Amino acid sequence: MNPSLLGEPRPMPVLTDVDLVGRDMCLGCHGQQLLGGRIPGSPPDWPPAPRLAPGEGSVMANYPDAESLIRLFRTGKRADGSAVRVMPFESLRETNETDLRALHLYLSGRQAS
Ligand code: HEC
């Protein structure tokens, strides 16, 4: 083991938006362009993933501020109290607040392609 990896302060890892979205598998379900749709290979009773990218029909219209997205990740519920299905909130709920704020900025500002 390289001793320089131990006990030394290391710079904060740089969070890139794509890291977060890729690491937490948003892309796997919401699509490579985050346009949503049926999840390939998913059971027939799974709802389609909504569009996250900005534009017509984006579900991010329901998440105008970071707090609302943080609430979703902590509770697994929409503002009206209904449960969001399929998403792995057991792990997503552990996402730290800084990452969720970055995620919200990213999803709000992302240009549709
Ligand atoms: C295993 C597949 C899966 C993964 C991984 C996943 N999602 Fe989802 N997501 C869904 C599905 C399916 C829905 C629709 C659920 C429903 O209608 O009950 C959804 C719904 C949503 C919603 C809308 C909730 C609402 O108000 O209706 C948001 C926002 C969202 N996902 C963001 C994300 C983000 C950001 C990530 C990555 C950190 C992510 N999702 C990861 C499948 C997934």
C-alpha cells in the first residue's frame, strides 16, 4: 500500500454532474439523454421513467428548488405524498445534500439535446 494514501489530507474530489447522474444510475432508467420512457427489460407493471431533461413534459417542473428534490430523495414521495415507485430510495436516500444540490442545478440547467 502506498503510504502517501494514508493519513494525508486529500483534496475534495471534484464532483462532476455526469459522475453523479451516472454513478447513481439515473441514466440507466431515465435514458442516456434523460428523456425518460419505458425502462428496457423492465417488468410490465413498472411505470415508465419520466423525462428529467428540460423541455416539454419534464418532471423537473415539479421540482422548482433543491429542497423539493432533496425531499423526494429523503422520503421517496412526491409533494402530494404519493410514493414514487421503482427508484432505489434505500440507497438514493443516502445521497448527501451537496450532491443533491449539484444534481438539482444540473437537472434544472441542462440543455435539451
Ligand atoms: C431503477 C430505475 C431508476 C433509477 C436508478 C432512477 N430512477 Fe428516477 N424514476 C424511475 C421511475 C420508474 C420513475 C417513475 C416512478 C413512478 O411514476 O412511480 C422515476 C421517477 C423520478 C422522478 C419523478 C418523481 C415524480 O415526481 O413523479 C425524478 C425527479 C427522478 N426519478 C429522478 C431520478 C434521479 C435524479 C436519479 C438518479 C440519482 C434516478 N431518478 C434514478 C426509475 C429510476
